[in-house]
Amino acid sequence: TGPLVFMFHIGKLVAKNMVCHVREDPENPQFSKDGVIILGGIFSFHSSWKERQDTFRLKPLPLECISLNFREFQCAQAMIFAIEEINNSTDLLPGISLGYKMYDTCGAVARSVRVGLALANGNEAVSAPSEEQCTKPAQVQAIIGEASSSPCMAIATVIGPFYIPVISHFATCACLNDKTKYPSFLRTIPSDYYQSRALAQLVKHFGWTWVGAIRTNDDYGNNGMATFTETAQQLGICLEYSVSFFRTDPPDKIRKIIDIIKASSSKVIVAFLSYLDMDVLIHELSKNNMTGYQWVGSEGWILDSQTAETDRHHILDGAIGLSLPKAHVSGMREFILKVKPLNSSGHEIFTELWETLFSCKFKQSESSTGNERECTGHEDLTGVQNGFTDMSLMPIFNNVYKGVYAVAHALHSILGCNKTCQYKGQLDPLTILQHIKDVHFKTKEGDEVYFNQNGEPPAKYEIINWQPTENGIVDFVTVGLYDASLPADKQLKLQNNSLVWAQNSKQVPVSVCSEKCPPGTRKVLQKGKPVCCYDCIRCAEGEISNTTDSITCVRCQPEFWSNERRDACVKKEAEFLSYEEIMGVLLTAASLFGTCMTVGVAVIFFRHRKSPIVRANNSELSFLLLFSLTLCFLCSLTFIGRPSDWSCMLRHTAFGITFVLCISCVLGKTMVVLMAFRATLPGSNVMKWFGPVQQRLSVLAFTLIQVVICILWLSISPPFPFKNFKQFKDKIILECALGSALGFWAVLGYIGLLAVLCFILAFLARKLPDNFNEAKFITFSMLIFCAVWITFIPAYVSSPGKFSVAVEIFAILASSFGLLICTFIPKCYIILLKPEKNTRQNMMGRGTSKSL
């Protein structure tokens, strides 16, 4: 029962004193001004704070802010300028004065939440007596700020449920587009969803595929770099390293980053940093003289003059990056420079600013030692050159200006303002938020202001190049544009001829893990390394790559072959036995010579056709044999030249038929010799059955069999022109395919059968008595014929390409010359040189021969 009794007493105590208390000390704004409608401002007037170790025994002390941030002072002045301009306007919110309350967050997330709640709740120590509700309308109608993404996420998280509009001028994290988490957040700057992709496209444009990356260790840097990394991978860009830090990190962590950069091989560094973190990094880079690197920057620092001023060692010279488009707001520069500490709200913080700007001290300053120059408060800012007077960040100030005007236009619409406004008290924050989302107007400078479905403006960037001038000052030169609203191939526009690179070079830096693979090679990834690290392997024979950095080699079509560089397919050389080449010429000459020789023999025989040596052994068969030999010599010509349908069919059939005709004549002459000597025997009547008619019929019959074989071959599966791609890789062999191999070997086999039969008969008749026994010469000619064709078979099968055709022609010519020489040359010798032997008595010799 103990806990129940305790809770009972506590309940009685609360009921007795039911009052709303602010548990913390009240937060007082740095700048404030009363008005009918109050706008809140959250800025980081200090960029950092002193680290401390809490003991958790005592209440933590407030943050001790350090490092004045001139940029945020300027943004605050831009907000005041816009409010004053609206208050002085008769067209916008007539009769309604706007006031403001501005707080310093020091860039800390926790303090951002604290001041955000202060703007929503107010600073009263006791809110209301017990009989009234503790709830009340929001103190401000809208909040302008913060500049960084992480504080904005914290503010939008705690303010979001109350639907108080939070309009940031410089928070770019794409994560803030999540309207379920941040329903009241809007911004006048595009999100990093577009900037990160634009940076990746910029890196790809210059061919940098091997880069390092450094980011701020907060939501801005981590989310922005995550999107960049994802897009870079899609574009084939690899990150050698990706490191993060925050400006309050120990020096050892930043030194480790320097060591990583030194050990890397990449020469391009993508820096997704805020300008405050970049200043810290520059200090460490300068100590290590880290020059020669090409920097690619985000909008957080690329247009910051303080960063350029800090870079005294010109480490960032030639840097390139994205920034907001240049802007001009008439009257704003003069307004900012007119500020005086003595007549401004936020006297303490303006005193600190003034002492920093003019290196002086006010008399009442606690830090005054008495040795410094005394501040009067009337010093003139127009003659001072420092971060506060620099107006290069006018695009950011313009974002603040647009945010204030967006709220004013929404209020103007809600209050139904014409000449006057119908203001009846505190407005509903949700109504204001909805009207801000719907605003669409133009500023006095003509800039169009509206919000898309994510509560942000269209993404447009200028591409800035850091170009050092002769006096050592960096000039921020616009060298291109990026417009996310255009088609993908037209979003990025660059003027490459006006760029200056690291170390004042005019040549685009090279940053690749591996050099580009030229045409004729393909990429092979190196084991255990990113896809940007690879070796270039030459394409295999018959394969090509005609583009740079090809992943694969493409095999050429069957009729093509790769050239020596392997970057193009060239038509294969068509190889066939032609009349133009030496071998073709020699074989043609041999064929024609054989033809002429045969014709010459035929002429000799015709002129001496009545002589005994010609009349012996059937002169008709001799002339038919000479005719067939002429055809044999001529048919070899059909094997030379480009194969065609007709030449393929003609060459084998003509060869088969003419050779059978030739062998048939030789066989007939052999049989005549045998029969002639048999006829000399008593009572023999054999020549009656093998006379001239029978000899002609035997030749015709033998030849007709071959003709039938050829007809069947041509009818069923004739030879045809064929492109042989397999025998040689780099050549096309134009040849005649056999069609039916059986037909070819049947033709050849039949010739061989007749030749063997003729050889056997001639061999049997070789020793018959006669001074001129023709059987001896026929035996020798058939021996040559058979030897040629027996050796032809393996030679034909093993010979490549056109040489197989040459072997076949050689076999035809050799066997034809063998028959011609062995059969007819001895007779021609007697006819021409030994005419005394060309007599009947000499032909009969020891035996008796029947004259035919």
C-alpha cells in the first residue's frame, strides 16, 4: 500500500496548486520588436560552443557560445529588412505591423529545440491559475530558420504537431521532405535530393570515376553524401574513401582524415560540408600543405568568401561546385551596412559583433583590459572589408527575404486584405501553413516564389569555379548552370573553356583507378576492388570492342574477322584457286600445255594415220583416247576460279566422265592386244567377237555407266558452292561441297575399278611377243595412274582450302600426262625420229600380227 499512499498525497498537492510552470529559466530573444503579428527567427549567431563535462549532480549550465557567425547576422538583418519593408508597404498587409523575436542556437540541436519551444510557448514564469487551461495560442505565427538541417529536423519535430510553419533558408537535407515527420516544414532552397545528383553528374561529366568524399557528420552531410554515393554508383563512379567529421571533433580525428587523403590515389575530393566545417578542415590541410587536389563542393561552402579568405595556401584554388543562383535585392546591402550597435535591439550580441569587426572594446565591456582601442558605436561599416560586409551570399539572404514575404502573402490572403485587413486576434497555425503552401507571387526583383508538393522551390543551381586573381583574391566565376526541371540530357550546361583547375591548370585533372580501356580490349575487374579498378584484356581473335571501356568483346559475324587492333570486323579474305595467283597460273599452263601436246600428238597421228604403227591396235581407239585426254586436260580448268553452281556440278561430272572415257579406251586397246595375240593361235576365232564394233560398244557401255552415276548424283544431291568458315579462322574457303559424298566416291571408285582392271589385263599382256608390244606401255601408264590416285586420297583429305583443289588438279594432270606420254610418245618417237622402224615387218617382229 506504500506506493498508493504516496501517489495519493502527490495528487492532493497537485490539485491544491494546479499552476503551469516553465521548468527551465526563461529564454530571452537576442533581437525583438513588437508588432500585431509576431514572426520568429532562429539563427546561429555563434557557430560553436565550449565543450564541457557534465557531472549529472548539478543542473547543467547554459551553453557558452563562441565564434561569431557573420553570415547568420546578415541573415537576421535580411529578415528585419523584409519585415520593415512589409510594414512600410501599403499594398501588403496594410495596417498590420509585423514584429519579430530572434534567438541564437549556437548551431546546437538541443538549444534549437529549446528556443523553438520558447517561440511557441512564451516566457512567462507562471502561465495560468488552476481554473483556467494551461494551453494558449502560439506566441509566433511562423518561424524563419534554422540554416542547418539537423537543428531544423529537431525544431520541425517538436513544432510540427502544432502546425506552426517553419521556413528554412538554407537547410537542404532531403530527409526534411518527409511530411509525416515534418508536416509544417518548408524551405526556400532546393533539397539535396537534386544537389547530390547534380554533383554526381558534374563529376561524371569530367570523367572522374575514382574520387574521395568528405562530409559533415550531421544530417546535412550524411544524407547528402548518401544520395551522392547512390547516384555515383549508378553513373559508374567509385568512392575510394568516404569520411565524416564535425567541427567540434577532437583534432586527432581530423588528422586521421588528412592521413587517409595522403594515402589515397584519387585526385578529386567531393566535400559535402558546411562552411563552418570547411574552415576547420582548411586549417588542417594548410598545416600539411595539401595542394594539388581538385575539390568539388556543395552549396554549403562553395560560395563562402570567409572560406576563401581562410584558404591562404590556395588549397582550394580551382574548386568547382554548386551554388544558388546569384540574386539581388535592392536596398538590402545598404540596410545591413547601416546597422549600429547602440540603437539596435540585442545590444549585447551587437556589442560583441562590433568589437569583433573593428577590433575595439566598449567601456562597459567586461572583457575590456583598458589597452584596446575604444569603440564609439558610430564606426562606418562601408569602408571595412570583412565577412560581414561581403555580400557574395546575397542568394541566401534572398531566401530569408522570400520566406518572410511568403508568410506575409499568406497572412494577406487569410485576413482578406484590400485597403485594410480584418484582423481579429491570433490566427490558426494550420490555416497559415496551408496558405503558405499555396502562395505564388513575384518579388520586386521579379523572382517567382512558390512551393512544390515537398514544400520547396524548383531546383536551379549555378556552377561556380574558384579562379584566383593576380592580387591573390579568389573570384567566384559562374561557368555553368544546372536546372533539374529540364530533361536529363539538358540539365547540365558547362562552359569548359573558361574553367581553371587545381594549381591554376587549364587541363582537366585525371582521377581514375584504372585508365580507360581502349577499343580492342575489355574490362576485367580486379579481385577485391571496386568496379572502377580493372585490367584491360585484349579481345580474342575473331572478337572486337569498338568502344572505350567495353565490358565485353563481341564476336564477328561468320563472314568477318577481327582486325589487328581488334576494334573492327573486316570482311574475311575469300580464298579459292584463282587464275591470278601463281599456283593457278602454273596449273592452267600445265593444263593448256597438256591439251596442246595432245592435240599435237593427234595431228601427228592424223598425218601418219596410214602408217603401220598408227594403224596397229585400232587407230580409231587411239584417236578417241587422244580426244578424251584433251577433255581430261581441259576439265582441270573447271576447278580453277570462283566456285559457282554450274562450275561445281561440271567439274566433278566432267572429270568423272572424261576419265572413264579415257580408261575405257585404254581398256579397249589392252583387250585388243590380248585378243590379237590369241587370234594367232590355230583355230582361234576370238577377234570375231571383239571386232571394231564391239570395241566401240564396250567403250560406250563403260562410259554410260559413269554417266548414269553422275546423273543420279546430280539429281539426288549435286555439288554446290560452299563457304567454309571452319578450316581457317581468318579466311573464307570458297569450295565446292560434294553434296553427296557417296556420289563422289562412286564416281572415283568406278574410275579406280576400270583402272585396276586395265592394269591387270595390261600386266598379263606385257610379255607377249612383238617388237612394239603396246601392253607394256599401257601397264606402265596404268601403274602411274593408280599410284597418282592412290596418293591423291590422303593428300586430298589432308590438304587445306584451295590446296585440296590443287591436289585434285595435279592428280588429273599427272594421270593424263602419264597416259599421254606412256601410250603415245614412244609411237611419236618412231614416227618422227625412227621412220625406218615404222614398217609392217618391224611391227610384226618375231611374231605375226594381224593388220587392223
